[in-house]
Amino acid sequence: MDREDASDTTQNNAQMEALRKVIEELLMQSAETRQKGMAESDLLKRARAIAGHFLGVSARSRYEIQCRLEKADCPEDIVQAVIAELEAKGWLNDQQFAHDWVADRADRKRYGRRRLSAELNRKGIEKTVIEAAVGEIDSESEYRRALEAATPRWRLQPGEETDRETLQTEKRRVAGFLQRRGFSWDIITQVLGALTSNTD
């Protein structure tokens, strides 16, 4: 073998070695990508399961789902992906959640607008959504619920003779009760007027 052939052989060997290293690196990257994909897939499945179970117990807001997944140490991109899936399928809807929350707790618990707004705010519902949901309650139904809530609490009997101090104490007690349930002072005043008219 002459010097030129030896030089060509050395060059070819160097090129082959470089090519081999490139192929090995590509194969390694491909394996890492597959492993990463499998890991992300497992994380996504786990996050879906957690969210599904959480929703299965009762309806939830977007913020509640996010907090639950973050508490389970789910990565942020996985959290957002699951939330997007749930919203796309109609299983997560803050507008519907707020509407249903107000309708249920206004009637069943006899809560006023202020308390309902505070509850929805704690659940991460946006202000405009809260205002729209609570705005569905009209003043007449608000007054009716407040009166229904206060009547069993009113200790004075119709026609019963009562001194002024006792009456004022009773009014303050019931007013405080209605305030804690989220009714406005205007509604409270109307309710106390109705209750005291039966007492007089």
C-alpha cells in the first residue's frame, strides 16, 4: 500500500468513526425522547385520574382543579393540559358552576348575595362571572329567602307584649344573623319591619 492509499484509508476510518458517533448520539437522543414521552404520558394519565375523581365527588371550579393538581405535584404544563381537556369536553365550566352554586345555596341554605359572592370568590371565580351569577337573584326572592331564614329565629310571639329594650335586643340578634348569611341592610330592614309588625 503506497502513502496515498494509506492516507485515504485513514481518512475513511476517521469519517466512519465520526459517522458512528453521530448515529450513537441520535439513537441516544431518540431513546431519551421516548422515555420522556412515556413519562409525560404517565403524568398526564395520573393528572386526568386525579381531576376525574375530584370532579366525581362534586362540581368544581377551574381554580379548585388547578389547586388540586398542583397539590399532587403535577407539572404546570400537565395541569393546564388537563384543564383545557376538561373545558373542551364541557366538564369544567366556571359560568355554569357559578350559576348552579348560586341557585343551590340561595334556595337550600337561604344565603344572600354577599355571602354567595364571597364563596365564589374563594373558589377562584372571576369577578364578572360572579356578578352575572349573583345578578340572577331578584330583590323579591332575596327578601323572601331572608324572611324565611329569619322567621324561625324570631323569638317574640305575635301579639305578645314586649318592652322596647327586649324588642331592640331581638332585632339586633336577628339582624346579625341575616348579615352573616350575606343579606344587605336594605333587605334586613324590610325583614325586621315584617317581623316587628306581627309583634306589635
